Amino acid sequence: MSQFKLSERVLELNESATLRMAQKARELVSKGNEVINLSLGEPDFDTPEFIKESAIRALHAGQTKYTPVAGTLALREAISKKFATQNNLHYSPDEIIVSNGAKQSFANLCQAMLTDKNDEVILLAPYWVSYYEIIKLAGGTPIVIQSTVNNNYKPNWEDLKKAINSNTRMLIFSSPCNPTGTVFNQQDYEIIASILKAYPQVLIVADEIYEHIIFDQQHFSIGSIEDLRNRTATINGFSKAFSMTGWRLGYMGAPKEITQACIKIQGQFTSGAAAFTQMAGITALETELSATLEMQQTFKRRRDTLLREMKSIQEWECNTPQGAFYLLPKVSQTFGKYHLNETIKNAEDLAIYLLNDAHVALVSGDAFGAPECLRISYSLSEEKIVEATRRIKISLDKLG
């Protein structure tokens, strides 16, 4: 037993399910196994050369010093222009904060907005794995609204009406959604606007980091709706659209008082993001999106390949993702089956079984608010997707 006493907040905090499964996969690989890792939300593309070259030029130019906590003015101006031209969002540079990844933008927001367990945050489930834990860490109470694969993982909006009350501080969702690939459209957002009209204290938090990985339709930003312009925080970043996951560069636009509060929080934790990464961010935003669109088309082909291969697993129910690079099949028909002396009781058991038997890493839907599901990331090549589904099918056929 340790001589040190850890805080209650950390003892109550759950480890990231995606990172935990990735670690288990690495352990198997270290023992000589060939694991197909479909657990992480990381594109397998390299960062485009023109972005890397921009960072190198910045380093050679001496861009290695502290930066303003909110981000350099040049980057915030580029983000402001991007918001206006691509999203019809109008955030001035002093309403924008640059953070060390979009995750930090949301963590700043929760620390700035939530006081205690009476402060409620509504999550549209399935939700990104870290939302729930970050809300808890900030002292708030997550309120989950469920949805089903049969409705393409869009909620019954009557459930939102029932969940919202005077204690509600925020409504958070991602579109395109991690982990479902669901995309909310303008009609969905008009419904949300009508529901929230009676609750002006509620801040809408739109995570749009997958906006450029969208298929068959156009991205629409909820903050562009006139009645919602002054009550929406829009979170975005460079990890997905520009394959810059390791650069840790995200940003948020929000009403000025909220942005300034987040700057105070960030100033006491990490200060500003690295100078040379911010220069690379400017280059990314100011260059046409041909590299991003090429990645988008590749992800669409991978989605189609995965859906085709999944048809051979008839006991798993799938929707058709409209964006991002995830599939969230409902797998509960597999629960209760067994292999040797092991019974598959839940999605976590199933994920562990498939990792050990098929050497395919998937993530239990439990951490995403979808305990009947598994998340599959199609961020690897079509060849690996085909091989992974082949292995999964063989392992499932072993179950009694």
C-alpha cells in the first residue's frame, strides 16, 4: 500500500478506454504478435509536407519562445477568417483561444463554467470518450441522452426537452460524431434552437474537429444560426483534417467572457501552445484543402469497404456513418456466448476476446455511453480492414 494519499478526484477518474486498449495492443505486439489496431482515432497519413516545412522555417527563424496564452494574434486572425469563410461563424480574434489540442479547449471550458454537482452538462450519446470524465473532473454532473443504431444514433429530441432544466449549464456534442460518424444537419439544429429558447443560460458546445471528414453532404455549424450565435462555443483543431495528431494544436471560438475565463485557466496550467506549431497552423489554414480532401475520399472508400465486409457478421447491427472514421456496431447479440471456459458478458469482454484471439484491437462502447456496442476505427488501409474483419469473423464463429 502506498504511503501517499491520492485525491478523490483522481481516484474517481476513469482511464481513457481508447488509450488503455492501444496499450494492450502494444503489449501484444511487443511479444511478437501481428495486431491490427482499429482502436485509435488517428489517421495513418503523415502530416502534409507543406505544413512540416512551415514549422521547420519557423524553427530556423527563431520561433522558439513563449507565446501569448491565447495564441499568437496571427493564428487567431487566421482562425477568425476560417470560421467566417468556411462556417459562417463570426468570432473576433479576442473571442478565440488556441490550446494544446481540442481536448484542452474543452477542459478549459469545463473548469471555467462548472462549480459543483448541481451544474449539469447534457451529453448526446454516444459521445466522445473524454467528455464524461472531464465534466466529472471539473465537478459537474454529466446527463446522458441515449440514442440507437436504428435511428442512426440521433436522439429523440423529446428526451432533450425532459433533461434540460435550470441547472443545465452546457449541451455538448460532436458532428461528425466520434464514435458513430453521425452528422447533425440544419434541421436538427433548428430543433435544438427551439428547445433551448426557454433556457438562455445553456451554452452550446459544438465539437467540429471532424468537419472536413464528411461524406455525401455539407457540414453545417450550429453557431451560424442567428439565435444561437452568442451562446455557442465552437471547438476545432488540426489533428484530423491535417493529420497533425502529435502536434497538439486545437482552438475554440466562444463569447468573449467565456474565452477570457478560459485564458485565465490555461494561463495557470500550460500557457500558450508552441510557437512553431502555431506558425504551421497558419499555413494549414491559409492553404487550399486538396490534401485534406484526398484524405476524405480515402476515408470514404475505407468506410465503404468496412460496411461491405461487415455484412458477413449478421449478428452485428450497423448504421452508415456520414463522417469521421468510425463505425459503432451494436454487438449485444454476441453477449452470453462463450469460448472454452470464458463467457462474453459485455462489450469489454468481447473486445478483450477479439484482441487475444483475433489480434484485432477494438474499443468497448461502454466508455462512449454505448454499452451494447464496439467502436471500430477505419483509419488504416483497406487491406488491413479486410483482414481485420476476416479475423473477427473467424473468432466469432468459435463462440458457442
